Amino acid sequence: MILKRLIPLVLTLLLFAGTASASGTRNINAAQALELLQNNPDVFILDVRTSQEYLEIRLEGARLIPIDQFVRRMGEVPKDRPVLVYCAVGSRSSQVASYL
């Protein structure tokens, strides 16, 4: 599975409590992300890297919203389901997770 190739990516999980406010965030590793995705097909996968990074490798089903476009496109992120945010190093996904 492509997730095994994404081990260097930093994954951040946002859990929503059915409202616009996040009920919690946590960093998870690739194995935890794989388990999450296998057990919960409703997870929204958000890639906040650049378009070029996305073209090189990505999680299947991920929605690309580069961090520099996030503020104007954040309406594309559902507020009623878990969101898995990822990037290459962790700073972008952490920023987006904090913003959400």
C-alpha cells in the first residue's frame, strides 16, 4: 500500500465532535494512520503539501489543498468527520490542524 511509502510524512489527526470546533488533535505515525483508514472509511484525508509533492506521491483518496491556499479553500474540509492532515515534515500539517 502507498502508505508504507509515506512513512517520512507527518500525519496529524483531527477529531471533530460534530461541530465546527475540533475536539482534539494528535500526531500519529504511518502504522496508526493505516489502522485508522482501514477501520474508518469516513476519514477525510487532507494533503497540505505543494502540487509537485502531491504529484510525486500521495495517499489514495487524499484531497490536495496546499497550505498557501488553505484559508480560502478551508470550506472544502468537512466539519462532521475525522480529518487526517499530512505533509512532509510536520510544520504545515501542524499549522493547518491548529487553524482548524
